[in-house]
Amino acid sequence: MAMATSTFSPHPLSLKPQLGPRPHRLHLAPFPRLRSHRRLAAAGEAPVEAPPKPAEADPSPAASNGSAAAAPAAAAPAAPVAAAKAEAVASPKFQDSRWVNGTWDLSRFGNTGGAVDWDAVIDAEARRRKWLEDSPEASSSEDAVVFDTSIIPWWAWIKRFHLPEAEKLNGRAAMVGFFMAYFVDSLTGVGLVDQMGNFFCKTLLFVAVAGVLLVRKNEDIDNLKKLIDESTFYDKQWQSTWQDDSPSGPKK
Amino acid sequence: MTSLSSSAAAARATFLPSSCRARPAGGRRSQLLVTRAAASSPKLPGGRKLRVAVVGGGPAGGAAAEALAKGGVETVLIERKMDNCKPCGGAIPLCMVSEFDLPLDLVDRRVTKMKMISPSNVAVDIGRTLAPHEYIGMVRREVLDDFLRNRAQKAGAEVLNGLFLRYEAPKERNGTYTVHYNHYDSSNGKVGGEKRSFEVDAIVGADGANSRVAKDMGAGDYEYAIAFQERVKIPDDKMRYYEERAEMYVGDDVSPDFYGWVFPKCDHVAVGTGTVTHKADIKKFQAATRLRAKDKIEGGKIIRVEAHPIPEHPRPKRVSGRVTLVGDAAGYVTKCSGEGIYFAAKSGRMCAEAIVAGSANGTRLVDESDLRKYLAEFDRLYWPTYKVLDILQKVFYRSNAAREAFVEMCADDYVQRMTFDSYLYKRVVPGNPIEDIKLAVNTIGSLVRATALRREMGKLTL
């Protein structure tokens, strides 16, 4: 996944490097020390350009994109903004040079080819939401938020969130399916081709696919159980009137 | 109505000795309806009328008392505080105005624009699809309750000002219940009131979330949400914004499992929020609601602060002998929207109608099965509504991501039309299948996008 994102976004935001697989693979490299040096040097550029933490009340998290003209030293512009806001609320408003009139200014997300870099939009919006979650802002009808996540095309979401996951799921489904076919064959003697036409085997296939989709982590089993309990809980609460020992209740 | 009473008559005939079976009412139904009511509902002695105590004078009690009195039942309504201003959003659906014949001047505000505001402050105006005559009525509870009580009184119910204390169940099978209450007499100005009691044949508990009737009958508890509300008088120019508008804020900051609101009242707004799971933090949520509405209510003066429990589901037992519960006491508040006034009034009326039918207009004794008929009918009519709202709450109030998706979904005209149809007219209208599929796809899309963003947010450190 991180591979995909870094391939498609030419201006990696500061949060990207930590997602990269490279750090974990250092021990596999022929010259780990050398590689690590180079990597640090490469990553070293990011912090300079990167957005300082909004906790320091930085007005432009967009600095990393190079689009923000006023992004030199982080601390300097932060001070007046914080001062201006201090009288209103303790926490500063969310600000970003690419956030214009309640939406992301897509023209500032362009990559070299002129197309919109949707990955960066997703990052920016995730960042904005996180920010608002930590310090909620007053809603205002003049300064309305009009950004709608549906303007980000479906393939951008798929590419970013589904494809890395899909690899794993496909791999799992294939392995589970293979071994199920193997065991069915060894136990019953029904060959792979015959299994395709067999109802029982089709059911097994279905169960395998559903299982792979629904249970992706071990916790998912518990979560599913909880979900089932939860979905019938309200029914039970309503039906309890009809379940007491009274013989006269007309059952629905 | 007539069909109800005739079937009740049939039921009563069921257990009469075989010599009486020749009656036309017995007939074929006798094999089907084997109910205890029939066995034990003799005619009341001496031609006296059935006596029913309605405890609580809210919408449920008022509606019940009116329907009982109209049906020829001798009704006593006990209300603790006649001008009680219950903390309550005060929104009533359009169908309530016509069904309960409410005069239009009872409605302070007609809300036609509902603004929903997501955690990331995306605001959606709901109500574009409303026809010109459609609105959500905002009433003041003290006015509505008073009106319904007065109408009950006009219909022949006796309205007592007093505090219900407890009741005693009858010793013998068809005996009477003794209701003990503290009588308040405004004329002699005595504080505390005097203890009095009277005898009734049945009791309708309409005394709200902290119901004493429910406690006495062992109805069991329900989970409740706590609602906190401040009534804020805001400057006129800001009030103009809320003239026809109500606001709903969703988000973890405002409430982890409900919503925060700004509802317009006659000359002020009510700002509030509610929660089930984090009751101790309600003050924090209220502060967050105020912050989210900030500029719009700035400079307002808080004229009143209220808090009240809101039931989350019906009590385990809603009927016991000839005692039953209606309204909030029974727990008829929807999830998700937290609506209860209409269901309270409706359950009160349905319960009363069942009693009137079961007692053949107050001439016979009723029994548990008559009261259970009301429960069965209420559950049949409204269970789907409650269930749908429960699902909505579970799906969309789960997390901020889900709330974002919820608000996105509400921007859709089809959703708005369906929501308002089911809210205003309390009937589930079958939708257009193609639109339904479109909606399902869009909703899942919204949920997936919001969840994906959520995952990304988890990786971020600001």
C-alpha cells in the first residue's frame, strides 16, 4: 500500500515516510548502514519542508507540498495566529493554504502531469478531520464546509485502500481454497474438476471466500459475535413483555 | 372502534357457561380466543361505571384520560404539577396535529429546515423536499400538556392535583385497587398536601421515566439516556436564523451516542445534548454543543437549565393485572431521534381505547388480556419504526466516520423525502426500488470512504 501511495504521489507528505516499508527491511539490505544513511538523508529533506505539528498552532500544514509560499520557519508565523485566536477560543482554527472557502482547492493538489493528486487530497482531508476531532470548531453558515469526499474518484480510493488489502485477501483465499480442494480430493477422491460441479464443494468455496472477507484479523471473530448480539438486543428488550409467565398474553 | 368492541364482546362470551353459548357473539371465535378476560369480566355491580386512575398528566396521560372519559369510563387523572415545564425538545410530527385535533396556535414554531452538522462541520439542510404545508411543529410542553388535560376534563375526566404515592393491589380476584396520593389543594395554600386515597378498577401509569406505578408493579428497569438542555434567550437578529430552523449536531465531541441540538422555542432556543454511555460527561458535551453553535447563539442568556432521563427501550413488563404503562413510563421513545411525544399520546389513546372496548364502554370489568391487546396493537403498529431507528442509530452513531457518512446520506433528496414522510405521517411508505438500490450503494460508498479516512486518521499524529 505504501508502495502504491509513494509511487503515485510525487510530493510525499511528512506522514508518508513512516509508512514506507524501507525501514523494516534494512537488515535485508547488503549494506544496511550505507542504506540507512542514504535513507536518513532522503528523509531529512522532509522535516525541513514538512508541516510542523499543528499542536504548535502552525497555520499551514500544506507547507510540505511546496505550494505554501509562506512556510519558512514554523514557529514565527504561528505566534501571531495564536495570539489572534486566543481571545476567541483556546484552540486555534484549522488552517491550510489549500483549504479555501470550505473546500480543498484542487488546483493546488496538481502533480507534475497536471492531474489532481488524489492521494494528497485524502491525506489532507484525513488530517483536517483528525484536527477537528481534537479541537472541534464552531459551525458557521457563512463559512460553510462544502467539501464532499465523493468528488474523489472511486479508483483513487480503491488504489489506496483496497489494492494492498486485496493482495492479501486473494492470496489467502487461494491458499485456503487450494488446501480445501486438496483435502476434499484426498478424503473423497473427487478430483478438482469434478469438485467444480459439486454442490457441497461450491458451498465450501463460498464459505471460504466469505470467511476470508469477513475475518481478516483474529479480533474480527469477536467483533462479529458482538455485532450479532447487538443486532438482536433491542428485539429482546421489546419482546420481554411477551415472554413473562402470564398465560393470557395474546402472542403476536 | 366498533370492530374492537365487538371482538371484545366475542371474547367475553367465550367463557360463559355453555348454556349461554347460543349468543351470536360466541360463535366460531370461541375456539380461537381463549382468554382469561372472558372468564373474569363480569358486569360491574349496581350498574356502576368502570373506574380508572390515570397517573400523570403529560401527553400520554392526557390522551388516555380523554379517550377513557369519552368512552364512558369514570376517569381520575392525577398530576403532580399542573404547569410542569418538562425538558423536552417539543417536536411533534404533522400527523399528531390532525390526529389529536390540536389547534394550530399550540404550535410555536414551524420548522421546515433541519440542519444536520457533521463532526467535520459539513452542514446539510434537510427539508428541501417538504411541501408548503408540511412542517415539524415545535410546542412548549407546558402548553400542550395543559391543553390535553383540559380537553380530558371537558370530556368528563376528573383532574386532581396531587402526587401519586403508591397503589395496593386487590386481595381478592375482582377487587379494586387502592390508589394513595398526596392531595395538593391550591386554595388553602397548605404546603405538602394531605394524604388521600381512592378505589379504582384499573390503573394507567403515564408518569414518565421515573414512574412510581412501574416501580409498584415491578415492571423492571430500562436503560436511559440523560438529556441536558439549556434554554437560551438569544438576541432577535440571531433568533431570526432559527425562525424555521432546527439544528442537529453529531460528533464524538457533542455526544458519543446521540446528538446535540438547537431547537427553536417560542421566543428562545433550546440547546442541549444527550447520552446513554457517558452520563458523567454530560456537562462537557453540553459545552461542546454550545461551542459548535457558537456564533449563532452568542450573547444569549440562559434562562433555564434542565435535565431529564430518556428511556432507551420498553420496560421488561408493561402490564401486570389491571395496571399498565403508557408513554415514557413504558419506555416508548425512539432511538436515533429520541422522539416520544407522539408515541406517548398515541399509546395513551390506544390503551384507553382497549380499556373502553374491553369494558364495553365502562359497564364491565377489564382484565390483563384487554390491556395486552393494547400492547399487541402498539407493538404491531410501531415496532418497525422503533427497529429501523435502532438500526440507524447503531449504524450511524457508531463513530465519527459513520456520522460523516450519515450527513452525506442525508444530503440526498430521496432520503429526505423518505425520512420526512415517515416522520411526519408515522407510516412506513414503500419506496421506489431503484432509488432504494441507489441509496444503498451511495450509503455504502459514503461509509466506506469515511471509514477509509478514519483509518488514515488513526495513523496520523498531529
